[in-house]
Amino acid sequence: MNFKALFFTSISCLILGLHFSSVMAALPAEIPGQPLPTLAPMLEKSMPAVVNISTTTNIQIRENPLMRDPFFRHFFQLPNRPLRRQKNSLGSGVIIDKDRGLVLTNNHVINKADEILVTLKDGRQLAAKLLGTDPEADVAVIQIPANNLTELPIADSDKLRVGDFVVAIGNPFGLGQTVTSGIVSALGRTGLGIEGYEDFIQTDASINPGNSGGALVNLRGEFIGMNTAILAPSGGNVGIGFAIPSNMVMTIMQSLVKHGEVRRGLLGVTTQDLTKELVKAFGLKSRHGAIISRVQANSPAAQAGLAPGDIIMEVNGRKVKSSHEIRNIIGLLQIGDRAEIKILRDGKIQTVSAIIGKPVRPHLAGKHVHYTLKGTILGTTEKNQIEGVVFEKIDTSSYAWKAGLRPGDVIVSANRYRTRNIGELRRVVDPRRPLLINIQRGGEAFFLVLK
């Protein structure tokens, strides 16, 4: 082989080597005379702490009211049909406290489940009870009998670095425990629209749908995150998976175990990212931070002296790079917690203290939605209730009252569109046309046309 051919062969090997190293994490090299490198000892300790979760949900089947009439059914010789059907789903979970039998998983794995069954690695099947859920962060805590369980040790996810080796353990598709390895591809991923509160670890370790609620561990077998989502057009894995950091999960878990819910508080600011134009206009040196664009009147932020134009640099010692991080940090604080906020104002660094307050549930006068709802006050239903728009107040002289609506009635759909909140209701209502609404009242439901 001549020098020219040898040169191009060497360059080709180098390029191929770089390509494959970027696609999959390199394994430790074999050392002559020593055993082959393996993750088996770590996995043997960790895998018993990762469980399979199967759920059963009873779904009410809607039917024509005539079908409930015994005479009608007898006359047309209609057979009795079950009014409910069962829906089953599978996912994964992580035993995080063996003494109390606490298991972490995703909210979407057990959402609305009537029965939750946990299967351990040794084959035991245990009925679980739900302790609490946080749909905004997609975290749930369930409890099983604490008998000879294995738990995962917890690592500080704030110490993770891009490039750290990680292992994803789960139970995809109910096939049994599965292990995939990779590296941390990115940290602090936000703005993906997957959850309400996002601060994801991104990894190229394969995470499939059934891995939801499973564990992301480091090479010491320590819990550093909970597998929760994949990003792929077809729903399959393409090397982009996301996990909720262990520090975030554990903070949420403590609140769920104590209260059954996360009692998020209110700071009362609206923030936005620093663009190049804003950096130049405010005479800043970097784009790190989030600028306050609005302060809610009488809010904790207003009482602390925060004002539009202030740039939030840190909250409780955590540096802020974007407005998404403000939402995440404040979202993990409870009502009554203190927030130490470092701001940049007029070129000077200041620190202010704010006490996180109780959020105010949004409400709206019905006349701003549809003319037939004049004299009503609309709100959004509380947690653990059917999602919809609730009539908080109805004037007894209003058209709505005379049409048969009462306080506590919940609009679950309007003009045949599902309405979970006031925003969705306003989007599907045409003020110039009659309004068709589906009302939930206790265990009953009915349609009503308002015109």
C-alpha cells in the first residue's frame, strides 16, 4: 500500500471512530489478565428495587337513557350489557424507602387507576395504595407492604455532569426487567411541553414507553432520576430520553407523603428570557437571568419590593438562566416557604426576601364567555374532582338560573368540545351562536342549550 492510500485509510478510520464514539458511549478497555469490565455486580444490587406496575381502571360506558328503561329493553328484547369496561396499563416504579414500602412512579402510569398491582423481581405480587400524585410534574407515590424489600440509594442530581455514564432500568411492555446504558446528553432541559414543571436530564440510554417510572442510576447504582418520557416521532426510542432529576423527585415525594398533594405557592411575577435586544437595552454583560415583566398586585413579590425590569439572577442560591427555571424553582416551594431572590437593579446586585403565598384560583364573570351566562361566576374545579369549569355563583334572577343551572354544576364540554378549564371553554364558544353545554352534577349528567 502506498503512502497516499495509507494516509486516506488512516483518516477514514479516524472519522469512523469519531462517528461511532458520538453515537454510543465507549466501554472500558479490556485489561490483560483481569476480568472483563461489567455492570453486573451493580445491577444485581439495584434491579430488585425496580418494580413492574400494572393498573386496572373501570371506565363507565355511556349509553342512551332509553337503554336504562326495563320496559324498553324487554319490549325490544335487548340483552343486558355491562355498563363498565376495564382498561389495563403497564409501567415501572422504584422502591425508594424499604422500611415504609414507598414506591415512586409517574403519575400517568397510575392515573385514575382503580387497582394498582406491584410485581417485584422475585415474582411477588403486592396490592398498592396511592398516597399522592402531582400531575404537573408527573410524579406519584404508592405504598406496598414493607416486607423484605430492596431500595435504591439516592444521589445528588445537582452533581451530574454531561458525559456521566448512566443506566436506565425498567419494565417495558411487561416483558420483564430491562437494562440500557448511555451517558447524560444534557441537563436542565425545559420548554418541551411534556410536563407542567420541567427540569429534565436528557440521556441517550434507550427509554421505551414501558420504562416510565423506572430508575436512571449512575455506575454506583445510585438513583439519579426517574425515567419519564421519550422524544420520537413514531413513539419508539431514537436516543433522546428524559428523566426527572432525583432532587426534584424527592422534594415532591416528601410533600406527597405528608399532604397527599404538592401545595405549590405563589410568588406573583411574570418573567421572560433575556434576548440579545434586552441585554443591549439594559446594558447587561450576559443573557443569564430572567427579567420581570409584570408583578401581580398584593402578591408576595409586590410585598417584597420586586418591580418590572428587575432581573432575577438567583433564587435560594440556585442560579437562574431562563424564565423556565424560575417556574421550576418556585414550583418546588411550599406555601409559607421563604425565597431569597438575588436581583440586578440599575446595575447593582440586591437580595430581597419573599414569603411564598397561597395561589388564587382563577375565576371569570360568565358574561365574558357567553351572553346567556350573565350573572354567573365561573371557576376551575379543584384537584381530585372531574376536570371542568364550575359555576361558583349564579344570580337567582339570571337566565342561567331560570334555565336550571345551579352553583356547583360543572361544564365538562361545550359545543361538543372537552373543556377542562376556562381557557378551553372560551376557545370553543361563539358568543353570537347558541351554546350547547354538557353539565356534570354529582353523579348525573345532562345537556343544555342556552340561547
